[in-house]
Amino acid sequence: MREYIYPTTTGAKVNVIVTYVSKDDMEKIISLSFKEGFTLAHNNLDELLLKVK
């Protein structure tokens, strides 16, 4: 997963590119609810944001 963080006038914009090892892995994330899948894919985002502050 690659994350790009850009400052904006109101906070930050985060662009995320997610790459999966297999189609099965991708389908598992898609089958979860959006909130669960997004949380699973971004479990380290808070830590990353603290580092780039």
C-alpha cells in the first residue's frame, strides 16, 4: 500500500494505492463492509500521519 499525503487549506488530502498479492485477497476486502475494509487497509494511517507532521 502506498499513501500520499498532501496539505490543503482545510487539513490534508490522502491518496491511497492498494496492491493485493492475489485476487482472493482483494475479494476478501471487497466482501467486507466499507468501514471494515477501509479500517483494515489503513490500520497504520494514524502512525504515518504523526510521522509526517
